[in-house]
Amino acid sequence: MIVDLVGKGGHIRTVPVPAWVKSAIDQWMVAANIRSGRLFRCVNKTGSVWGTSITEKVVWVVVREFAKSVNLDKLAPHDLRRTCARLCHEAGGELEQIQFLLGHVSVQTTEYYLGCKQKLRVAVNDKIGLEPIGASAHA
């Protein structure tokens, strides 16, 4: 996990990451000889590290380059964040946990972000098994 991440608005949170991500980060830290400080840093054309971190602009450039390599003309870092949230939701992730992942203060923000809509034909409470004995399954 990433502990004490300072996010938008100065909010501090902990972000869980899959084991394979942790492994890749550990390998990167060894290869880059990083023992403290920021994980991602600028590297010039000769391979020399300069500065102590990367900028928002660097993230945009990296996303744009990889997007072009897979024939996506318009892709922004925020699109990737929104896609991650939707994939988590579609995989059965709880709204509250997605809220924590995104660092939203309000669950309503997460609902809006995901485009959540109440399902009336197949309601969430249709399958909790509280029908009276002998009652029809179709109400």
C-alpha cells in the first residue's frame, strides 16, 4: 500500500495496491537505487536522474505517448483514474471502498463519478431472501 499519500486538497490517505504492483515498485527501487524520497523522478536522455520528483506535465506526456502507441487519440490521466474506478465497480467493488481508493470525501461524489443509477427493475433488495413462505418470487 501507499501510506500517507498527500492527495488533492491536501487530503492524506492510504492507497492499497495489488501485490504485483508492490513487487514492480520494489524492483524499480532496487534498480534505481532509491532508498528514500520520491519514487518517480525525471531522467534525462543520458539516463541521469535530475530533480526529486516528476511534474503533472510529465504524467500527461507519458500517458499521451502510451495512448498514441495503442491508437488512442484523446486520453488523459484522469480518464485512467475514472476507468480504474469503473472497473473496480463492475468487478463488484463496494462503493465505499472505491470512495476510499479515489480519496473522495463524499460517497455522492463517487456515485456521480461512476455514473451510478438506481436499478428499479432488478433492485438491490430483490435478492435478500425475505419473501414470506409460499409467496411468489415475482412481486
